[in-house]
Amino acid sequence: IMASYQHPYLNKALSIKVMDDTLYIIQEEAIGPLNRWIEQDSSISSDILVRILNHITQALDFFHFNDLIHGDVKASNILVFNNKEEYI
């Protein structure tokens, strides 16, 4: 699925390989999961959080439009790829 669909707010699979019955997915390097990013910096403004929520809802809308369901949407499963300064 990751290799088939492209969206600006979905993580990209750079490479997908199966070796010795193990699935390996090479992805872009993330800063970390959203929950840890927020815990490390409590000064993140509500404007930034609204933008992030907008990105999440756009990605989920894309999923649903393509008859896909994530099934486990939570802050620890949402990766942050940009510094908060890029949201300002």
C-alpha cells in the first residue's frame, strides 16, 4: 500500500524488500512520533497543532477516498518529518 499511493502527508516507502521471511521497509527519516515531539516541547503553539491536525485529516481523507483504513491512528503512530520552525 505504501508503495502504491502517494500523498504529501503520507510516509513514503523508499524501498520495500522481503529477506528470510522478514519484511523490510526503508522510509524517510523522521524526527520521531508526534506524541514524543509534543512531550519534548510543551511550547508548541496551537496554530502548529492545528496545521498538523489538518495534515492528518487530509491523509485520512485520502485513505478513505481510496477505500483504505488505517486502523490504528494515534499520536505514537504519526511521524513528524519537519522541524516545528517550518510550520511557523
